[in-house]
Amino acid sequence: MLTKRRILKLKLFHGSNIEIENIDFDKCRPCKDFGKGLYLTTIEDQAVKMAKRVSRIYGGEPVVTAFSFDMDSIGDDLTVKVFGKADADWAIFVLNNRNREFADISSKD
């Protein structure tokens, strides 16, 4: 189900081996679980663990970049896909994003 959500202010974290000064979606890897994009979390410890993992794989030092995110600053144009649980629709969404030859797999088929 697509829905509009109003979350006013969030502190979000990104774990990597480089500091993110400007978000550049062209540098994001495709075919990730939730599509191409910058993956963020509200859980700082989760970002720290990801930063350590990424630096082990690709080299460099672990870096956690924090972002202040204010929904009011971007207006009403953000559409959010909400999953209440990891069910069949969630799994199909992930499969579609991982598929390099995107096929619109649907749970209704």
C-alpha cells in the first residue's frame, strides 16, 4: 500500500567507509533490497556496524554520517511504501529490486 506519512524530524545515520558530504544517487549501487538509493537508519549502532562491515570489505576506515531530516522541508512529494511486516508483498518487493532483469513480480499472480 502506498501512503503519505508525516514524520516531522528525524536524525538518520549512514554507515560507510567514506563520509557523505552530498547525496549523489549516481554513486549508489543498483539491485539492493529496497532499490538504488542511500540507505539510512534511525539506529546509530546499526550504522556503526555497517560502517565496520563496509570498511572490512572495501578498505578504509569506518565512518558514520548523521543527517537531520525534516519532512516539512521537502513538501508533500514524498511517497513512502509501508510494510507492516515481512510478508509476501514485502518479499516480492525485495525480489523485484534485486532482479537485474526487473520483472514486475506480483503476489496477485
